Amino acid sequence: MIYPGGGPWTQSTNGIRPEDTSYIVDGITNDEAFMGLSVTNAAAVIGDAATLIPIDAIQEFNTQVNPKAEFGWKPGAVTSVGLKSGTNDIHGTGYGFGRSDKFDARNYFNPVGSDKTPVELEQYGGSAGGHIIKDKLFYFGAYEGQMYTVGNSLPGHVPTTASIVGGGGNGCVVITTGDCSISVADATQDLLAQNPSSWLIRSAIIIGILRSHAEHRAGDVCIAQLSQRQ
């Protein structure tokens, strides 16, 4: 089973983890020796697998969902892949696929007025094969590349020291104005309304007011000091 979205971590057999799937390439087990994970379809940070077998390099494949005991090193499926070989005739293929966001709708969190987040894909490759010594020695090679450009919009809310006019008491317990979810001033006033006799909250409010006043008057204080020195 492959979950929506594709990629190496979306494949599951009989409900087990994706890394329990084995790949055999031309009769050789394709697992790395250190952790036993598959080299083919190895996980990448984004997009598809970090290690791919080019599409045009595959001659045939066979998948056993419940393999025999001879494939007993992992509990998942076993996929055997047979690669192409060169022939007496020179032959090759080339392909390219692309996706552009030119005709895509905007992300819901990417409103008009801001740069449109890109979602683009380029997948391309080719193969070539032939003979070195006719009927005896052949060559074959293939390549596939993928290039992604994926953007996403993430909203962020930064607390403000100003009171929110028309907040409707959002996130507040007592007060019915302002917005306690993003306003430090409104949240402080709501705490004070819940605990009117709390000296700790009152002290915090007074310190905050004095600090804000000092910041606004800092320019005037500096000017006065300079005047006295002259």
C-alpha cells in the first residue's frame, strides 16, 4: 500500500513500517550493512527517495507481499528488480516531465497581495545502450534527475504590548474587550480582573508601565543631559 503523497516513507506492507520492505536488484540484496535499510528508495528530506533506479533502466520487477522463508530477513514485501542490458543495436530513450504552478490556485494561507508560493517539479532522464563486442560484450547506462521548488505559507502570531480594539474578549476570562490571546496588555488586565487583590500582578503592571514610559522618554532624557554638559 502507498499512502497519498508518495515518497519512500509512504509504502507499507501488511501494516508494518516502510523500512521492512526489501529490494533485490539483479539478484543482489540492496540493503546497506550498517542498519539494514534499503539503499534503493532511501529516505530524503523532501520529495521522492534520495536513491532512485531510473525508470527506463528497469526491465521488469516482481513483488511478493508474503515472501517465502528464503527471504526471511525482513517481515515486509520483497521486490525483485531486473535491469536492462545493452544489445547488438545502439538504442536509447529520453524523457522529461514537468509541473508548473502557473495555473494553480493560491494556498488558502497565501492571500493576494503577497508573493505566490511556488510548487514546481522537473523530472528528466534518459538511457543508452549498445555493444562493445558484438554478441559478447555490451554496455548500458541510465540517469534520472529530479528538481523541486516547493514553498509553503505558515501564519505566525507575535504578542503585542498594545490593547486590541474590538477583540471581543477573545481568550479572556473576565474582560469582554481586547484580545488576550495576542495582547500582553489585555491578558494582564484580565489576570488583574480575576485577582484584584494580587499585589504581584499589580507590581508587574506598574513595572511594565514605567518601563514603557522610560523607553518613550529616553530621547528627551538624553537631550537634557547633553544640555547640562554644554
